[in-house]
Amino acid sequence: DDWYGTMALLGLDSLFAQTLFWTYVSLWVSCHLLIFQSRQPNSPAFNATSVVLLTEALKLLIALTLVLWNEGGFASLVRAVQGNRMLLVKYALPALLYCVYNNLVYVNLEVFDPGTYNVLLQLRIVLTGLLYQLLFSKQLNRHQWRAIILISVGCVVKESAKLSHGTDVMQADLRSWALLLAQMLCSVFAGVYNEMLLKGTGSGAVPVSTNLQNAYMYLNSVLWNGLFLLQQGKLNEALAPQNLSTVFTPSILAIMAIMSSVGMVTGFFLKHLDSVLKSIASAIEVVATTALSWACFGTPLDAQTLAAASLVGFGIALYARTPDRLPRNAALRDEEAALLKRDARYATQSEEV
């Protein structure tokens, strides 16, 4: 009863919502740890661009398989695409942003350990709040401003030892900080736009399921990744047999499987839950990744790290705590039920075709 009450306070008042929430958290924590382990000196070398390209192709394959398996077969797929061509085009923007984001995950985890990386990445909550206030005239409430201060302080606490080494170190690491900022901006813009598309009604009369929208996303993502590699002259390198062969190791295959699963789960998370709960999930990721990084890799877990993770985690939870958030209100429950019914209706209509 206590567990269910706690989950209900977070708005997770159904088994479906709880499973979705904790699956999302577990997949991301596992992914961060595996990528960090794969970049250690004693780990087998691999081509990161090959992994990213193959992972996006795997996501597309999984999404299409789910559409064909659950939603009426190939004829239904063609009918849905023909009825929503513009929606396919709209997914080009978030796919581009996620393409950049996914490539920067590997780059930034070469510089930052998983705990530091996850703490710093939570600054995207600050960027989200400021972006909404500037672009949509949405004023932040008192709790949210306090949360922004807590998150900022937590990030400074985590990195204070590095910052105290002097300006020479900061200048040398300027590129790394810029890449981390770019990754955060990609996450903020892509997440907001993707949630809008997932909760929209589509551009045509034919209902659009979450699986099909995931397929739209990853078709665009594969194309963007291929174009990026082609423009950089690295497409042949990414597809070279010697680079592809390095992917087929247990750790890299596990990363690809988890990243593909994260892609599927994120679509359902944004559609059936919301970005506020996604922020709370990020707070839990910070604490879990920091603790498991210490347990698995011996990453220092001193009082400074614990304080930073606690400040960031509490800050994100406070940011998410709006007056009508806890417990979940009836309107939000009705919206989730309507979305679930819409997916079910689409599957039924597809089977009748």
C-alpha cells in the first residue's frame, strides 16, 4: 500500500504507468554505464558512428515489425502512410536533433564519467524552463525557480574540483563543455517537439499509432545519420566490414539493444505520460547512475558527489512539482485513457481492412 501510494503521488496510478516509468529509468541507467565501460582503455575498440547508424536502423526495424505484427500488415501500413504524409515530413526535425544527440553521447562519455555526465546533463531542465518562459510567455512558479537554483548549484558542486584547477584547464576543456551544451539543447528542442507530434491527431484522417510514429522518427533518423556520414566522407568507413565486425561483441550488442529499446519506450512515455514525469525520471537516473558507477567502475563517490547528486535530484523533483501535479488529476487520467483507446481503435480498424 505504501509503495502504491508513493507511485500515485508521482502520478503513476496504474500498473501500465509504473511499468513504463521504471522501464525507462532502468534502460537509460544501463545504457550510460555500458557506454562508459565500452570506452575504457582495456575495452575492445569499435567505431562509434557504425554503432549509431546500426542502432537507428535497428530501431526502425523494430518499429516496423511492431506495426506489421500488431496493426494489420503491409496494406494497413501503406494506407496509414498515404493518409499522413506531412506527419512523416514533420518528424525530420526531431530526428535530426536526436541524431546529433545520440552521436554526442559517445563523444561526451569519453570526457565525463557517468555520474558527472548525468548530473551536468540535468542542466537541460534549466534550459527547458527558460525556453518556455522566453518563447511561450509561460512564467515559472516559485518552486521551479528554486529548483533551477538547486540544479545549478548541484552541477557547480560536482565540478568544483575541476573548476578550481585554473583557467588553463577550462580553456582546454572548452570544446567538451560546448559539445555538452549542444547535446542538452538538442534534447530540449527534440523532446518538446516530439511530445507535440505524439499527442497530436496527425495530419490526415487515418489514425496514427505510436509504433508508426516511432517508425516515422527512425526512418528520418537513418536518413539523417547516413547524410551526415556521407557529407563527412565517413559512410564507407562506418559500413566497412572491419568496423562492422567490431560491433559484434557482447557489450556493444547490449548497448545497441538497450538504445533501441529506449527509442521505443520514449515514444510511449511521451505519449502516455508527460515531460514532467520524464524530468522526475531523470532525477532518479542521476542518483542511480552515480551509485552504480561507483559500484561497477570505482568512480569516486565522495561527499561532494553525493551532495551534488542529491541537490540535482531534489531540484528536478521540485521543478516538476506543480500545484495540480500531485496526485494526477482526472483530466490527465482521461487524456491517457483516450490515447490508449486511440491506439486500440487504430489496431482494430487495421485488422478490418
